[in-house]
Amino acid sequence: MDSDVVKLLLALLLVLLNGFFVAAEFSIVKVRYSQIQLKAAEGNSMAKQAEHIIKHLDEYLSATQLGITLASLALGFVGESALHHIFENLFHYFNFQIADATITTIALVSSFLLITVMHIVFGELIPKSLAIRKSEATTMFIAMPLRVFYTVFKPFIWTMNKMSNFFLRLMKVHPASEHEIHSTEELQLLVKQSADSGEIEEENYEIIKNAFDFTDHSAKQIMVPRQNISSIDIAEPVEDIISKIMDGGYSRLPVYKDSIDNIIGIFYAKEIIREYIKRKGEIDHSDLEKLMREAFFVVGSKKISDLLKVFQQKKQHLAVVIDEFGGTEGIITLEDILEELVGEIQDEEDDEEKLVDKVGPNTFWVKATQPLDEINESLPKKLTVSEESEYNTLAGFILHALEDIPEENQEFDLENYHFKILKMNNKSVEMVELIYNGTNIVDDILDKLGED
């Protein structure tokens, strides 16, 4: 009986040992490396041990799996034997009138069930839950013992890893790393879940979300189109040029000769005004041309992530976007690119203007020169944006649909909206009224399922 008690105590110890390795396995996978790294930098000795483990995650995960296997096998061998004898002795002690074969069977089944319950509850579930919920504290706790265990069994762990990799290669399967690698879609989902749970503030979530889309956008998609460019004709009278610079509110203005398609340079407003004041208004065209900076040109298909790097390298803040024929298609500024990450940047002199202004029930006034993707975010039902289409703005959507240039006050129906052209600028659509006609519930459900 005494030997059975010793075996039983040993079985309990093996359950705890199994729990230790289970907790170690889950905690070193779950813990954030940045948390451990910060504490290690502060001089925490346990954090330094944990940092080493996380840097060699594959090897230490193999160590935890070896520990779990050894503890489980030993528990089955020692625990069931001890409990089997204890149950048999209890039956004989109380003198139950049962056949010996039946007693042996009952004792065997009872010992197996009890060991299984202890193993699952105390050796698996509880340690796993603690490790997941308290991953940092658990990692710090198991760090030193796990390193000792790994050091002792390192030759065996190395041999087992090599053997498993050898057989995997025979099956033409590349050995997988235990480090968790996420795709872009998975990372976006993780960030959204963190935002939904309140771990990430809404403003930060928007910046992170924009960062994922950042590399997909081209200069043409976010540029100021040519009809909206504030520019200067170098042939204008000097007084008119100075007046336009001072009244325009822009820090940089493109300068053209004969046509906007022939941009010859850039005026920096501060430099022009400073020179004008310095000379007390005595300034002529030759002086202005000396102050003119060289223009920087890019093609519309250039990715804004690449353009941002070029802006940084060349210390540029403005680029002229050219089309396939070398004509001016628009301009793009450093501020335009940054707004794709952080959202609209309002200057202190800017009048805050809504892209979509709700003026009545299902009635909206919309700036047609703005990106259709941004406009869609404020509409009750999104307008169709085809990936193959060449338009990016609501104005482009209208021209593409009508296959003609509309007139002011012209009305027509497209998709689920009644359109009315409120304002035109020459041949460019500037302001549109949209009245949402609504759809039946079946269409809405089908559209929603399509989006999901």
C-alpha cells in the first residue's frame, strides 16, 4: 500500500509536470515579443531568459512537446498501476461480494477514467487557459526551468527534429516553421477584431486600414485633375501673377507657357512674395523666371507608395502628372499622399466642406470631382465601381454612363438614384444632386450577401 501511495504522489507530480509543459507551449506562442523585449531591456533577468526562448521558438516548442510526451507516458504507466492497486485493495477491504475478475475490471476502468480526467483537467485545460490569459506572466515563470530542460535534452531534441525533417523531405513536404505568419487579409481581420473590441482606437484603426490599401493606389487615382489645377500663365502681367499668388492660398503653383500642357516650372509662393516685398514691387518677368523651380513629372500609373519615396529622396512636395501623350493630366502633392494614410488634412484657412451633404430625406448634394470610393461611404447604396473602368470620380461615372457631356439642370436616372446636375464648370461636372429611389428588400439582401 505504501508503494501505491508513493506512485500516486508521483502520478500527481507528473500531472503537474504535464501542465507545466502545456502552459509553456501555449504561453511562448501567445505572448507578445515586444512585451518581453521591453522588460528585458529594463534588466529583468527572467525576461531575458524568455526573450532567448522566443527568439528560438521552434527549438523550444520541440522541447515542450517532448516534455508533454514523456510526462503523459509516465503518467499512464505509473498512475494507472497505482490507482488500479488502490481500487482493488478498497474492494477487498470492504469485503464486497464480487468475483475477483470483476473487481480487477472495475478497478482498471475506474483508474483509467480518473487518470484521464486528472490529465485533461489539471494537465491540459487549466494550464492552457492560464497560459492564454496570462501569457506574459506564464512565460516569465516557465523560462528558466524550460531552458534547463532544453539544455539537458538538446541532443535528443536535435536528433528528433532532424529525423522528422528527413522523413518530411522524403514525402516532398517542406518542414514548417512554428513562427506564425499572417497574410495581408488575416492581418486586416485581426486589426478589425482589435478595433471592434476596443483594443485599437477608431482613429488608429483608420490609419492602419488605410496603410493596407496604400500600395494599391496610383497617382492618377488621388491627383487634382487638370481642370481644378490653380496655375499661372507666365505671359500674364506681373501684377496679375503676384495677385494670383497672394490671393490663391497655395504654397506652390505650376507655371505654364501657352498651354497648361506645357508646364515649365513651379513658383514657390513664399519666395516670390519675399522677393516682391524686398524689391518694393519693382519686379519683372525675368526676375520671376529666375525664381522659378524646375517641375517634377510623373506618370499617372505610378504607385503613391513609390512616389512618396521619390518625394523624400528628391525633397519634392509637388509633381505634375502627365498622360500618355505628354500632356498635363493633373498634379499630386505630398499632402495628397499623406491624406491617403491619415485622412483629410485641414489647413487653418481651409473651409471644411463635405463630400456628401444630406439636404433632405434620401436627398444628397455631392461634389462630383471627388473619388467615387469616398463618396460611396456616405451614400445609402453604393454606386458601381468597375475595376476595369478608367474613371475614379463621380463626374467620370456620369460621363461613362451617359456617354455624353451633361448640361446644367439636366436630370436622369442611374442605378438606384435620380441625378440632377447642379453645377458645371465648362465641360466638367462639379455638383450633383442624388435622390435615392430605394430598392426592394430582396435586392438589398442579395447585394449584402454579394459584399460578404
